[in-house]
Amino acid sequence: MPITCPVDVRCLTAEEFEELDYKVMGHAFASQNELGRLCDEGVYQRDIQARLLAVGFREVQIEVPVTVSHAGYSKVYLVDLVADHAVYELKTAAVLTREHQAQLLHYLFLLGVTRGKLINFRSPKVEGRIHATRLSPEARHRVTVDATRWQDVSSECATLRQTMVELVEDWGAFLDFALYQDALTHLLGGEALVVQRLPLHRSRVFLGTQRFHLHSQGIAFQITAVATEVEAAEAQLRRLLPLTNLRALQWITLNRATIQFVTLTR
């Protein structure tokens, strides 16, 4: 199986989740009231787990591993808390951010469930945000591939494109784009071979070096997740490319349910 988890996590209805969450949040407030708001995340994890088990929750797991694999590649994510199928990410941050929301949604997609909650213990009062998605696992696998602007600049370019398509067919779309980038890097030879620092020049002025992912000599690949302002993102890549000695940049952008393959050349 491409995505596995040792804990049975089923999709809860909104009503089921809210009923459980009411109890969980009561103990989250109690935890902060007793422990304060300066503890590490793991301290709150274990405290919440103990409190929920003490009041009759059946299954309360922390650091739940979710393994994503494909053709020799494997990555493990750890979900902070699963309490009777309800999924939580616990934070000790000044404020909750869009990055925290994206992390939670990534975990929901991996687990095949539609709602979960962020809980922040660092704020003066415990902050909780429920996030839900209508995307089912089946919907995440209904993906359109747009390669109308792609060129096989080298023989390895076809392998790059096909490998990316196979990853999405296996895992579905909408996951964190860094996962696909990490998998491609591994499957195309590993970080020691693929990741290189290249010199940047403006005219003849040396500006330093920058990290790129190369899948063949003189050709790099870049994965982004861009749902809006796609043209602006392309314009930035076109500014970067002439600063390098690359022949081409193969751009793979995840635009919701569409994967666009675009070849940018000097």
C-alpha cells in the first residue's frame, strides 16, 4: 500500500467530530490551566493523552506514524494526536499560520479523513481551529495532466515527467509539494547526485551560489503548488533562469487537480 497507518482512523461526520471535540477541548483548557503555556509540544501531547484515557476515551494515540512509499522511496509523518478517530495537530506557536493549516490538511489527505483540528497552547488562551475538506481520496486521484508546454530537452526529461505522473497516480494530488520533490530527488538518484549548488551571475558579476535539483546535465527541475497567479510564478522563474548556466528548467506545478509540465529555456 502506498500510504499506511497502524492506527485505524475512520472519517467522522461533523456531528461526531464536534461531540468528541467538545470533550477534547475541555481537557486542552484544563491542561493549559494546570501546566501553563510555556511547556514543549510533547508535554501537552502526553498530558492530553493521559487526561482523555482517564475519562473513558477508548483509543488515544500520540505521534501516530503515517508512511508514504513508492518504488523504494519511503517517508514517515507523525500525527500529533488521534483520539477515537478525531485527528489533532498540537502547536506551541505565537500564532497559528497558513503553514500550520496546510500541514493539517496534508495529514487529513494522507489519512483519508475530512476534518481535523489545530490546537495552540502557547496563546494566552488555548486556541482551536477546525479545518475540513470535501476532497475524498477518490477525488484526489482524478487528476488532469497538462504537458502541452513540455519538451523532452534530454532523454532523462521523459523519465522525470513519467515518475511524477506515477507518484500522483499512486498518492493522489493536493499533498505537500515538498513530498513530491523529495520523492523525485530520491528516485532520480538521491540528494548527493541531484541537489547541486550552482553559481549565479548578473552579466559578469558573480552573485553567489544557489541550490538546484538537476535530473540531467544542465537541466534542473522545480516543483511548486500554485493555484492562483500562475503567470506571476512563471515570470519569477524566468528571471532566475538567465542568472544560471542551466540550459533549461523543467517546471512542474500542482494547480489543484491539474498538474502542469512546463519547459523554460534560456
